[in-house]
Amino acid sequence: MQSPNHTPRIAVYPGTFDPVTNGHLDLVDRALKLFDKVVIAIGINPVKESLFTLEERLEMVRETIGTNGRVEITSFDGLLVDLAARYGACAILRGLRAVSDFDYELQRALMNRKLSPDIETVFLMTGFRWIYISSTIVKEAARFGGSLDGLVPPLVEERLRKAFRESDR
């Protein structure tokens, strides 16, 4: 039982989630063992071309997460540390699949630390089941009719299949 003076430990989990995968969901489940609340922050990245609109990505994440009072879903543009500060977060959550992820994520974590020294970056290793999954690989498999069984929630698979059927027209 938490004391009445307990400050909730909040982590912000940023990404484009284009689309959300079972690897993302696994990371959220595991983060909830460490944090009182996880804020899934879907970034607006003008450099990245997304398959799904921001609204579609928000909807897919909301539908796959369901009603969990310890998870909040939002979108953002601008500095991640500013969003984390608005939520009173103590941490930014990032998943690592391979050494190549670490180099990129370390650079981002160091910049975030420079911008906001009070917010830690927490790296969680992706579960072995999901180590090869990325949104990019999932989209490529879907584009060419490959099996997505176990890679994404059924709702997301349905949306991917529909998106690629419509793009073939």
C-alpha cells in the first residue's frame, strides 16, 4: 500500500507507433511493473512519412490498450522533455532491440539529459519474442501479404491489410 505522500512514478513512452506492435504492448506491460503510470506519447514527426494518420494511430493504441487507468495516450510535437515535464514524469521509456538501437537511443538520451537533467531515460530490452519486430518490418510484411500472426493485435492487422488493399487501387 502506498503512503498518502507517495509521488506517482510516471514514465513517458514516446514513438510514432505506425503501427503499434505486440513488442510495444509488451514494453508497456513490463513498464507498469516499474512505474505507477505510463504515458504513451505518439509523436508528430514531420521528417517521417507515416502510413496511418495521427488520429488513426491514437485510435489503434487506445483500442489495443483498452481501459487501463494506469496508461494514458496522447500525442505531441516539440520537445519530448517538455511533454514529460507537463506530466510530472520522472522517466522517458525506450525499448532496445539491438546494439544498433543503443547508439541512436544513447544520443537522444544524452540530449534529453542536457535539456532536462531531472528526467531519466530508462531502457528496457525488448522481450526475446519481439526482438525482430519493428513497425517498419511489420508494414513491409503486410504490404506483400506476409503473415502478421503474433506480431500485431488483430485490429492492427486488419487496418494494415485494409491500408495496403486501398493503396493498390
